[in-house]
Amino acid sequence: MSDRGADVGGDNGALVLLSGGQDSATCLAWALDRFARVETVGFDYGQRHRVELDFRARIRARLAGLNPAWASRLGDDHMINLASLGEISATALTRDVALEMDANGLPNTFVPGRNIVFLSFAGALAYRRGLRRIVGGMCETDFSGYPDCRDDTIKAMQVTLNLAMDKRFVLETPLMWIDKAGVWALADQLGGERLVEVIRSQTLTCYLGQVEPVHEWGRGCGECPACQLRKNGHAAWRRGHVGIGEEP
Ligand code: ZN
């Protein structure tokens, strides 16, 4: 179990966007490994897979149980109601429709503006809580083409938040340039088999919110795009094929 001995200080606080999925749980472990004070935030926007929100408390408790240093750094959890975001988006993540590609070539799981809304609220919360770093699981390597997961979008949001709030926030995206196999490898590196087991059994990524069965790669239907990505990434990691994306 790694422990970087994070400094205590105002500069070293972080707010992690924790959805209850594999990526955000890995980001939480990454932040607990580095920063002196780590708080978490979740968003309820009426998502179809909102059962994943139930996993958030379990993830927090299990990660704290893995390492006393992590337990001492883990601070408050915040839940923000964004029902209005769900009301204005008609997507497969918020409506009971089949998952498919839309006319723009984007999956209809895309909730327009979701990440910029999340980051705006996270910024306002981080401002109030005195946390400098905002950590999210956005990824450009294995993404589904969501434009708000792109590195340029996140960098632009960092500039916008800092200008708008007169702060020096740092938006941290530790998964940006790794693929799903790399996300499994990162968990292994941060917390070994015990962390990998927490990620496998206590996170939910499935778009359909299917909690059972628990496969060797985790929970889910096994068929939706999110499950496929997770399953294939797990298999690639087990084979030792960890991909690192090209940073432009
Ligand atoms: Zn699924």
C-alpha cells in the first residue's frame, strides 16, 4: 500500500467527483494517496443508473478501511441535487430508451453539458470548503466521444473557474491518458489486490444500473457499452496489455 505522506495545508485539499463507478472510485484512491484532506461530491440528476449512488458510501467506507492514512484524510461527503439537468436532457442515461448512436455520431448516453455543470458546482463547493484541487475521472483515451471529457474542455473549465472565482483551482484528471486496463492497473498500483477487490465488488459502472451478477470484472449487465469497456479493460489488464493514450 503506497503512502506518499501528504503534507497538511490549505494547498493540499481536494474535492473528488465520486459517482460510485470504477473510474471515480479509482480517482478517490488516487487523491487519498496524495492529498492531506479529501472530500467527495456526488450529483443526483435523475440518472437511470442512479443505483450507483448507493455505492458511494460503501466505497468511501471500504477505502478508509484499507489504509489508516487514507481514513484520516477522508473528509465530508456532499450530495448535490441536479434534477433539473435530468429534466432538460432526453438521453438514454435519463430516459428509458435503448442505447444507440445519435445523428452526430455520439452515443445517446451523452448528457449535454453534464461535466461543465458538475465542474461548476464542484468549483462553488470547493471554494466554500477551501479545497484547491478538483479531481474527476474524465478520460480522453477510452471515452465514448463525449466532448466534455476531452482534456481541452477540462483545461478550459479550469481557466473559467479560476477567472470567475478569482482562485487557483487545479483540475486533476488522473485517468485522462490511460485506458480501462490502465485504470485497473492504477488501482493495483495504489492499493494492491485489496483495492482491486473493492473496485470490483463495490463500484457500479453499468448504464442499466444492473447490480447483479458480480463478474470477475465487477457488477453489471455485461452487454451495455460501459460494461463492455470495463470487461475488456479488465481482460487486457490481466493479460498485461495496459495502454497509455497519446497526449497531443
Ligand atoms: Zn451494463
